[in-house]
Amino acid sequence: MNTPSQAFTEFQVSLAQLGQNTATDDWSDDQRMERARHTFMSRLDRRAAVDMDTCIHCGMCAEACHFYVATQEERFTPAYKIDPLRRFYRREVSPMRLFNRLFTRKLDADDLREWSELVFEACTGCGRCDMMCPMGINISDNINIMREGLAAAGLVPGELRELQDEQREKNTLFGVGADELRSVASKLAEQGTQLPLDKVSADVLLLTTAVEIRLFPEAIAACAKIMQKSGADWTISTEAFEASNLGLISGDKASRRSAISRIADKAKSCGASTVVVPESGHAYQALRWESANELGEALPFEVLAISEYVARALKDGKLSLKPASDLGSVTYHDPCRLSRQGGVFAEPREVLQVMGLDVRETDSNRRENLCCGGGCGEYAISRSARIRQQAFDLKRHELDDTQADAVVTGCNNCRINLMIGAEKSGWDMPVISLVETVAGNLAE
Amino acid sequence: MTLLDFARGPALQWSLIILVAGIVWRVLGAILLSTRKDLSTPRRKSGLKDGMGTIASRSLPASAFEKRIRFQHITGYAWHLALFVTVLFFGPHILFFESILGFGWPNLPNGVVLFAGAIALAILIALLIRRATNPVQKLISNADDYISVIIVMLPLLTGIIAFAHIGARYETLLAIHLLSIEAMFIWFPFGKLMHTAMTFPSRFQAGTSFGRRGIKA
């Protein structure tokens, strides 16, 4: 049974309060349009242009979207979510733009407001539609461009805006910063797990998240045990521990870049050859695939998800696991941004199998896995609660069909969303973390 | 100059010029835009194999999704197949291609081709009705979606009428058939019939960009 802890209940109260005191931009509609226009122009490159020119409006992408499938609301069709970008491309960028202007309605600020709902509240950026499109259109990439344009126009939902600003300006999230990390470190030390904070030099820079500090300190302890057991020379930085990147979610370039820079600078200054990302799908995407592009240079360190780190340590003989005694069968939920968009499919499954677990696949899995429904910060947006729960129900049925003892995942966002869904619907399949399962079964 | 002379002469020439120039202009207009180099370290090298793999795989059934999109998949396959049979294996079409290319190939019996043409036309009508009534397709459709389907229906319709010699002299019917094809040529680069050319670069780039992250797209 997924009994909500007090910390989880308090966290949900914090979520409900988000967005009430968010800064707003006092811009005219023309100013908003101009800012969106500038972003769209700079982001519509060859890749996006080919995508925009190839869509045949077949509508198949709707069938890949958990929000459409769960609600049957046609507005949630992925191709429709990027329609403003396509209209913009047709009028302003396409080689046929002079002709297209006769038939394509101009984008205005009201369109941007309407699509802010579709792109932020009704899309987790999971990219399942990318795998379905018969034309090979990378719809989620174009959703990202939409989000960037909307962020530039000041039309990000209040919850994400508040978190993004907090991270950029204060280097905290949900009020969690260096002090809270130190406090968790002392609690874990009392329990016998040391976190070597702020070492001047280290080979591995381990990251964590505010969510782990508030809700899942066991996951931090688990990462620490894995680091120790594998003999790593590692550290966690109180200045640059936060792996989450709200700018990646909200589309705000400055926030995205500052979060990435903070980590890259720390990794360089302590001479780390590896940055290990905790269980967070979007953080992996930000650091593994976006950071070099964001900073405009190849980076002198490798980025590994904690599951990749464990799989490699097992292979290199630095770590060994004993059979898991308290679990028989599990199903693995692929976090979208870690697997479908990040490429980490095999490692988590390998690790579960090393512990002798019977890994059962859901009907859709790996590159076609159904999103938990609230990934990538979506669970923070209160207005999307209804459709999120409907999408969760789809996921829940697929998980139940496996008849596994528990669902294991490698992402805090997924974990939280599954826990929220479970609490609301009385669902009782345990939701557990891969890294905590590993730490519980380390061989002596 | 008779209508048929016009259809076979200047109309054909100009429509082909618009078709070819338009396709080149539109493809180059998209392909020549700059794109940033991906600076992240690839999980594995990706290239031709991933790109070609995705070109092939997106024509195959889509595993987990298949049951939800079976209608579109089957009609999509049947429509393209019926079109190719009609265009490429009708005796008079082959003679026309032979006059341009200098070589021909065996034709299929007229009855088979007529059946394929009728199937192609019926599928287009079904797809048009679906587009106008299915909530998802209705919402995402623009004028191009309807124009492109109708303009492809016309050559099929006029071709069947010409074959059956209904309503006018054969020369007139043939001229109308040719003109309907030329109208399609002219519309081609302006609308979504361009997917014929754009699908391949689009699938290719999906294959390579996911491939470098270790994902088979």
C-alpha cells in the first residue's frame, strides 16, 4: 500500500500553493508577439522546417498521446499543439511564404494564450508521438520550441514560472537549498551514511534534487551507499547539487542555462570526470543531451544516470548485488526523458535482473512506453489535475495487467505522479525506486 | 489548337516546369536553412544506417500503437498501392511513358487497372469523409488538406470516365483527364502533396537524431 508520508502530504500542500505569488510581465500583446516571434525565428532551423513541411495532418499522433487517449478531447492532438508554430513557419519562414500568407491566418497573442494551456498543461513532452508519426516528425522538439516562444512571451503557467524564477534567482527549489541539504546530510550521518559535501576535488560529482531532499532522502542515502561501495572518489556540492532544471521544462532559456552552468562549472572546478544524475528523467535530458549545446562547447566530463552508473559498476566488478528477497516480480516504468528521449533502456532492466527479479513488461514499453501522466513538472500545475488523473488511469491499467508485485522507476517525477494518482484512486501497487532497491541489496 | 493539343502541349510543359521548379524551390528552401551542430557526446555513432532504418521502419506496422491506427494504416497502404498500379500499369499510360522515356514495360489487364483506380478513388472519398467528420482530423485540417485530396481525385475520376467513354468525345475526355493531371502538378509544390518529397528527409533526420542517443526510431 502506498501510504502517504507526512512529508508527502506537506509537499502536496506546497504544490497547491505554487503560482499564487508569481511574477507577471506587464507587456502589451504586441510586445508578447514580438518576443515569441523572435524566438520562433531563431529556433526554426532546418530540422524544424523539414518537420513543418512534412505533416499531412493524418492525426495518428493523437493515438500516441496519453491525454488524448484518456480523454478523447481532440484539442490534445499533438499536431494541433504545434499548429501555431506551423502557421508561423508557413507565413514567415517557408520558401512558399508569400503564397501561404493568402491562406494562413496570422498568429496573435490570443493564440499564444490558448496554446499555453495545450503545450504546458496538456503535454508532458514525453515524445511518444515522435515514435508514432508516420512522417518521422519530431513533435516533442517542436513542442519545446513552442514552450520557448511562450516563455519569451511571458505565458508560462504560474507554477512553473515560480519554480523557474526561484531556481534561477535563489538557487533553491521548493525552498530547498544548501542548508536543507546539510540538514539531510547530518540526519543520514546519524544513520551511518556519510555524504562527503563540498570536497575540493573529486572524480565523481553526484547530484540530487530538492524533491529527494524533501521526500526521498532514502534515495540520496542509496546513491551514497552505491558510491561508497563502488569505491568512487565522490562529492556532493552544496552550491550545485540540484539536478532539476525548471528552465528546460518552462522553456526559459536563461533559467535553463544558469542551472546547467552551475553544475558544469562545479564539475570543472573539482576536476570531476563524471557527473552522476539522480533519478530524474528531465535532469538527465538537460545534462546529458542539452548541456553542451546550451553552453556551446563539448564538456570535459561524462554524464551518467545513476542506473547507468550502477550497471557499469556491476560490469566492471566494482559492485555486486545479492538476490532481492522481499520482491519476486516487478515491472519497470521507463521515464520518458530518460529512456525514449535519453536512450537508457537496457541498464535499469539489467540491474533488476542481476537482483534475480522477474521483470515483466507493460503492454507498451521502452520507446513506446506510456507516460505516467504527470512527468516533467506537469504534476506541479494544478489546472491539469483532471486530465493527469485520467492519464494516470491508463498507465495504472497497463501496470496492473503485468500482475507484478511492484512498479520500479528511475525518476522522481514519475514516482511522485504515480504516488499522487495512487492516493487519489486507492491504487495499491507499491511504487519503488530503482536506486533504493539496489542499495537495499548490495552484497557485502 | 484543339483542347487535346493544348493539354498535350503547353499545358503539360508549363505544369511540369511549375512542378519541378516548385519541388526544388521548396525542398531547398527547407534543407538549406542552417541547423546547429549537436555538441553532446553521442551514445553511439549514427548515420546512414539509422536514417535509412527509420525510412523503412515508419512504413511498417507500429507495434504497440497499431491497434489504434489500423484503419489509417490499411487505407494508407491500399491507397498508395492502388495509385501506383493505376498510374504505372495501365497500357495507355505505359505508351505515354514510353514516348518520353524511350522504353516501356508490361501492362496489367484493363479490368485490373480499372478496379485499382476505382479502389483508389473510393479510398480517397472515404478519407475525405473521415477528414470532415472525425473530430481530430476535422480540427487539424486546413484548406490544403481538402484541396490536395480533391485534386488527386480528379485525375482518377476523369481517367475512369475517359476509359468508359462517358458523356463526350474520347479526345475531349482525354484532354480533360490530362488537364486534371496538370492541375495536380501545378498544385503539388504548394500543398501537402509535397510530403512525397519531404517524408524521406524527415524520417531520415528522426533516425539519425534519435540514433545518436541510442534510440531506434
